[in-house]
Amino acid sequence: MEARPRVLIVEDDARLAGMLGELLGSEGYDVVLAGDGQRGLHLGLTEDFDVMVLDRGLPAVDGLDVIGRLRDRGVLTPALVLSALGNAADRVEGLNRGAEDYLAKPFDIDELLARLRVLRRRLASTVPVVRFSGGTLDADSRNVALDDGRRFSLSERESALLERLARRPGQIFSRDDLLANVFADADDPGVVDTYVHHVRRKLGRQAIETVRGVGYRMGSAL
Ligand code: CA
């Protein structure tokens, strides 16, 4: 069970939306399509995405309004805006209103893919504090604060492991996924189990759940 990055595409042009969905799907994304701003806003508020692609010109609620409303509600998922208006003022407005990146139509698909990769990498560094059941992790300082007042400091690898699990609390991560995304310099999947053990020793056995035969998922520290 590989963890596929989830992308929300909000685009009212059904043909373009279909093409984007197919392309991003073939690039390994788990794609969710919304045909208008209302639907995009609803999905953005209720589901968890790694990155969003929004058309600027949408009926009723335009792409920048969707981003603004999501930001107001604390949703910080990186957003890339597609716009038929390619001028500088339009680009600046998009960035000022909460979009992380901006691409004029027609765009090159390889450029879109490259920019989405950058945005996904940026997510981890812009929002260092991750909430999980029973406490929070500050991924910058690698400090864990449990709701009962206990504090722990984690090693770099322990923190990276906990962060990956905590950012997607419902998801089950295979050891291969964790090996590739957390311990990229290691090649023995056993390192995953070792660090799961380390984190549990600090935060409690139930902090990371074992899903037998599949992998690991975030549990509760309290
Ligand atoms: Ca449009």
C-alpha cells in the first residue's frame, strides 16, 4: 500500500479537468476533482490533501476566493492557481491571496508536475507543528508536548517518522513507504521497526499502531 499524494483539482472546464486528472493519476497522484468553487471549498475543508490545483476563473466562487476561505479556516494545504490571465498584476494578486504558486494557461504539463513537487516538499517546512491524538510534535525543534504535560525530545529520525504518521492520522503506511520517505539513506526495512520501537519507548506503546501484515499508523499517545 504505497502512500499516494492526494491532489484536489478545482476546474470547471470538464475537458481540462479530465485531462489533468488523468495525467496526475498516471504520475502517481490520488486525484479528487471538483467542478466548481463550492464543491472545491467543501472538499478542501473536509478532506486532507497534499496539494491543490485551482482554476482562477470559476463560476460563483472563484479560485482565489476558495483559497482565501480555506486559509481563513486554517487549511494551509499548498495551492497552485491556473489562470488564463497571464499578466503580472494577476499573478501578484493570486500570491497575495494565499496561493503558493501560479501558472498561466496554456501551461506545460512537465512544469506543472515540477511545481507540484516543490509545493509538496514545502508543506512540511511551512507548518512545523503537527497535532496528533494526545499531543503535538514541533518538527523543527523535534519536541513533543503531550496533553498531560509531559515533554519529550526526539532524534531527527524519530521526529521524521512521527511527523509522517501524524500528518495523515487515518492512513496506514507500509514499511516500504516509510523506508522510502523517512529513511531514504537506509536500505534495510528493519530500520523502520527499530525507530517505531524508539518512538513507542518515549511516547507509549499505543502511540503507533501496528496494522498486521500491512504497516503502521498513528495511534494515540494518551
Ligand atoms: Ca474556468
